Amino acid sequence: MDTKNWEGEHPELRMSKPISSWVAALCCALLALLWTSAAWAERRVALVVGNSQYKNSNLVLFNPKNDAEDVAASLRSLGFEVILSIDASRRDFDLAMTQFARVATYADTALFYYAGHALQHQGQNYLMPTDAELQDEISLRYEMVSLDDVRAGLERAGGVKIMILDACRNNPMLDRLKRRMTGMTRDVTAVRGLARIAGAQGEVVAYATAADQVAADGSGRNSPFTAALLKRLAEAGLEIGTMFRRVAADVTEQTKGQQHPELLISLISEYYLNQNDRPVWERIKDAADLAAFRDFIDRFPSSPRASDARYRLQMLEREPVASQSPQRSRDEDQRAKAEAERQKQQMTLAPPVPPPTKQSAPMTQEQACKRDEERLAGLRASQARDEVVRFEHELGCERLRPQVVRLRESISAEGERGRREGAQQFQAEEPRSTADIGLQKPERDTLARNAPPLIPQEQICKRDEERLTRLRASPARDEVIRFERELGCERLRPQVVRLRESILAEGEGGDREAVQRRQAEQPRPTAAAGPQNPERDASARVVPSSIPQEQICKRDEERLTRLRASPARDEVIRFEHELGCERLRPQVVRLRESLGAN
């Protein structure tokens, strides 16, 4: 057959060749994209077993089936690949364990959950399949599932290994087994409950009740332990140790102290089962959306990023909002055009008149920061203490406050030393007045005894430290502001400033009144201050530009990482004083507070 003639009779086949090539290329690209995404994603696998319907009718439980199904659904919502086995016989248990051991190999997280009967014998823990019959010690070894076999499957994971045992439920067969084993072995005293196991590195073991005790099956859909576990798994941003401690508190409260869950944890770093807050935070952290941050705080109150969200929300609420509606913009454009036309007509009939003064638009945060950076550069060149103090009260860019505080502290320290040296020199060189010369020696001695003594600087600092301690216990805003004005120990000023800033969020209106009172009480510059110094202005203009904020934040992030690895409290406090990246301050404060008890 002639191929050319055959293709001529069927032209649709010639058109299908490029289409097929295009579809094949698209499929390859999609497969490559999916493979790349899966390679970077965290692998989480779980085996969930719930045994309710035991072959022996005396051992039937009501809740393990519900517990296992609910836990499996919760883990799937958290990104786990779940193997679920309900009412598992010994063979079902072995098949499920074989499948789990394969998929757990090199996984980032491997989790095992069991609900049903379990017991211990001679320090070894056993899980009970539905077809097991407890007759003697031999049935323990060959009909039960050893917990060591489960741990062997978990050990194949390369990351975190989690074992949750809601077992040790009341088993009426244990007493009969104990009677049969009497005389056959020396150790038959501990068969109820589970024994404690030695934890390996990177492993978390959670028990529904204390060692050698029995856990309640519960009267509702779930057991008390699993009900509390499901509640806490739904809270995003809970570190796994904190999560299980809250589960234990819930169970103890629900059972009125009759059941006490235990936790064995051996992790070096923090781990989070529910990380649903992380993608939401990554999406909104650099935005300026007030509603997004409020929604994040409401949805994830337990997240470690909730404090950062509150801080960002406070900073955004302080920034001036300069937004106009489109209709208002069009009206202003029309008024501007009408004014320009009117002025053009007047210029043809009358002498030109000066244009009307244009009102300046509200200053944005970036403009305020740029203005304050230029003013800070000039003050670093001149180092006039009164100007620096006034600049600190009028500062509009909060991320520059640590630099202004350090500049004021450095000038205060130098000024204090200069004043002490000047006072000593003045007292040494001051001539006696004629009135003192005319006094007799007894009269001069009386005046010297009655003169008030000078308070040493150490006593002043001690007095201010005691007052600061009382204010921290009951931080009244007006008292803190008054204390800041009356402060005599300059090395305490940074702490007083941070205390005053920490209570600003309690009322923005009260903050403005306090700032206005401080500005009204400070002396204002007058015209008698003299002409400006051209040399100082020139030196201010040649001051090199400050380090970009991105570099400051990158430097502070690296330093914060090192401090978290070796958290020395003095180094953390020094870092907090020298911090230049304000968005890291909540994390530094939490790190310093965590070291407060040391």
C-alpha cells in the first residue's frame, strides 16, 4: 500500500502526530514537577490499630474502633500517609506491620497508635490481637504482638519516631492467667498495665496511663485519652511536648485524678505535629493586611508565631493610613483643573499672583524613617545631648529607637564623667568667699555639719533599681513616665524606656497624652540659641549612609541562631540592647524570658 496516498486519504492522522508529541511533553513536565514537589515535602507515615471485637466475648471493648478511625482521619488532615487496621488478628497485625516497616524506611516522621488490650510480663510489653487466647506463658510469646517488634519498625524511619499507646484497658482474663502461671514462673506479680521502656534518641512514647495502671475505655465515643488527643491535635502550632502535657492535664481533670498519662520524650529540637499555621504565616508575614493578622491570631492562638502576629498588628495600627477613594481623587483632579484654568484667565488680565500654598500630604512610614535617619546621622556628628533626648521623644521610626537609645546612653556616660571631673576641679580651685573668710572657725564648722551631704551615685542607682522593681510589679503608666523624668541612674534608662514602651499598647490615646506632657515639660529651642554651625552641618552631610535594614536583620538573625544554640543569659541581654532589627524583638524577648529562672 502507498503510505503517501493513504495519508492523503486520511489527513486527520497527519495532524494527530504533532498533537501527540505536545501531549507527551506536557505529561513529562507535570511528572517532573510532581516528583520535585514530593522530594522536597516532609514524608509522614502512620500505622493506626484499633481492636474492639475480640474472639473472647469477655474481652470486647466499645471505643477502640472509634478511637482508631478518628485518629486516622486527624492524622490524614495533618499530611500523614495512614495504614489503618481495625480488629486486627495476629496475621492482620503482622501484615500491617510489614507494610508499615517498608513505607517507614527513611521517613521524616513515623507514628504508631494502638487502642485495645495490652499487658506486661517480666518487663516485656505485649499488644493483644483479636484472636489471641491467654492460656499460659507460651501464649504470651506466640499469640501476642511484642512491642519490641513495633519499635523495630519505627526504627527504620530516619526522623522523629512517635508511639502512642491507649492500651492497658481492663482485661478480665489477666486474673485467670495469673492463677494458671502461679508455680510455673517466679515473676507473675506484674501483668496489668505496661512497663516503662527505655527511650531511644529521636523517640516520643505517650502512655494513656501510668506504668502498671489500667486506662479507662470511656462512656462516650472515645476513651478519655483519645478524646483529649484529638482535641489537641486540632490546635496548630503546639510543640509535641507541650501538646502531650496538655493532653495529660485534660485526662487527669476528666477522670478526676484516677488516670495519669505519662510521656517519654527524647528529642533535641522542637517538633510540631500540626503545622497548618506555617503556610498561612508565610503568606501574610510580609503583608500590611490588618484583617489577615487578626484572623491568624483568632485561628491559631497556640502558634509560636501568634506573638509575632500581635506585634505586626500593633505596628500596622500605629502607622498613618493615607488612602483615598477613586471618586475623591477624580473630584480633586477636576478642582485642580478648574483652578488652573481660572489662574490662566487671571494672568491675561492681571499681574501674576503667587500660587496657593499646597498642603503637604501625610508623611508615610518610609518618609518618616528616611527623615529620622538623616537627623540621626547629624546628631552622631554633633552629639548634643539635649538634641538627642528631644529626638528620642519625637522619634517617628520605631526601628531606629535602639540606635537612638545607645547614642543617648553613650553621651550620658561621657557627660556624667565630665560633670564629675568638672565638679572635682571646681571644688579644688574655687576660692573662698569673703563671707566664709569673715566667719569664725566654729561658725564654719557648724555650716559644714548642717550642709546636706552629696548622695553617691551607687546609692542613687540602688534607689532607682528598687523603684523600678516596684513599677514592674504594678506597671502604672503615669508612674513609669514620672519615674523616667526623675531617673538619676542613667544606666537604668534603657530598662525604663522598654518598660514604658511595653505598656503603650494598653491605650493609644493615653500614650499620646503622655508624649504631649513630656514634650510640653521639656525646654523648647529658642531663637537665642545662636546661628547654626556650618561646619557641623557639613560634617553631618558627609556622614556615611547607615547599613541597609536587610543586612542588619540578616546579621541579627545569624546572631540569634548562635544564641539559641548556646543561650548565655548575659549575651542574650546584651543582644537585646544592641538589636537593630525590630521584627526579631519578640523572639529575643521570649528567649530572654525563657532564661529568666537560670
